[in-house]
Amino acid sequence: MNKLASICLSFAIFTTITQAKEPAWVKDISKGCKKRKELCAVGIGEGKGQATRHARVELAKIFENKLSSKFKSNLSSSGQDILEDLSEEIEETTDVVLEGVSIKATYEDSTDFYALAVVNKSKVISGLMKEIRKIDEKMKVLVSENSGSATVKLERYYLKREILLKKYEFLSGGSIKSPVSFGEIFAKKKATVNSMIIHVYVDEDDPKLMEAAIVKSLSDSGYRITTGRKRNKHSTHVVTGELVTDKQYMKVEGFEKYKINLKLSAWSKGKVETGHLNFSSTEVGRSESQAFEKAVPKLESYIQDNITKLNID
């Protein structure tokens, strides 16, 4: 046998010896998962880190589309954009589920890396129950208050609770009764929030992007809205905005940088200030209007998260 053939044979033998046999869970996840105790997913990537991240993503996907048709109907009743507004909460509840994830096994073949991620069902169920109970205590307090801001907060807690509950039901097969029904919240909202008319005015140039963002956020929460420089005589509350823009120095040619500050104040019919918000964002664009467009979704999200601080009751 010549020297080259000997080297090739030695390499082939070495490869055969060192390459581990493919574990059964790579093709059939049930072979590596204790179905009654664990929730499992396999991730594939170019390296261990990527495979691990992909495995966590696959675990999160298991909980997607677990919202019941009844819950989706409730979301529709709350406004078309409510699920989008709750995207952060949905992500947070998924994080609760994935807190106890561990990588049970890994495998590497000639092209890819595989990771088997598992999470203990009982630990997740316990964590979900704890979060649901916390929300229930807050809802019990809010349901006794007859104010618009409390009702808006109550509705958001209920929807967040439902997201957690669907995950809990999926894992445990059981349920946890809510201290208040969606029907009760809807009736309460109709009697409080829906009876209010908020007049919104922001002193800004057309196309009034900031004002439009405020109107959208308040409308999505169920309030009736009017706009214009002159206050609607039928309005029960007024929200005014003071907009200040400051052009910042920027070296890059063809782009402009702006610091956008918006102070919102809410007033009762009796001209008493009930609350205020301060929004600030620094954006870059080819023009001032483009910078403003980038700030709009951030403003909408900010108002949704802080709307109750306006104390519109």
C-alpha cells in the first residue's frame, strides 16, 4: 500500500471512530423527550449557539395559535389593534414559559449542529399559575372602581390573563376561573369609557402625525374622539399636546437628526388638569417629516402603555 492510500485509509477510520452515532431524537423528538413531564423542541444551526436559539424559538412556537376562538372574539370586541398593542405582553408571557429551558442534549454531524431543548411542565405550570393569581388580585381591586382609566387597565389585565391562561390550559389540561368575566368588563367599559368624548388638539403642522397617533391610541382603547383647534362643546375631556422639535447636529450628508418632545396634558370639563405624559424620541431621516414618521409607532406604543396616567375618569 502506498503512502497516500495509507493516509486516506487512516483518515477514513479516524472519521468513523470520532463521529458519534446520530441520536434518535434528531429524527424523532419523542425519543428524547419525557412527554408527560417535559415540553421539547429541536433546533438546528451552524453552531451550538445558533442551534440553541432556534430550539428556544421552536418551543415558543408551540404556544402560538393557542388562543381560543372565544378569546379572539373578545379581542375583536376590544378593537382591531388590541392584539398588536399587547404584543409586548404576549412576548413576556412566552418568556415566563421559557424561563426554565435547558439544553438536554446536542449532536453535530458533518454539516449541522442540533440542540434538544426541554422545559419542565410542572415548573412552567406553577409559574403561570403564580402570574395569573397576581393579575386576579389586581383585577379584584380595579373592578370595584367606576372610572375610565380603571376600566381600560382592567381590560388590559384581563386580556393579558387570557394569554397566560391559554398556555396554562395547554400544559395542564385544567383552568383557573377569572374573578370577572369579559362580559362584565365590556358592560363596564360601555358605561364608562364609551360614554366619554375626548377632544384632542396638538399644535403642529399638517399632516399632524403626532395628533393622529394620539387619536388612534385613544380610539383603540374605546374612547370617542373629536379634533380641531376649537373644543367640541359636547366633549367630556380634552387632551392637548405641546410639540417641540430640536434639530441635532449630524455629520452624515443627506440626513437630518431631530429630537422630538411631546408633552400631553389631560383636562376635565371643569378645566382641571387630571394627568400628563412626556414623550421623547430622537430620530434620523432624510427630512423632518421622515423623522416624524419613524417616531409615530413609538408614540402610539408609549400612549398605550401609559394611557391610565392621564386619569381620564
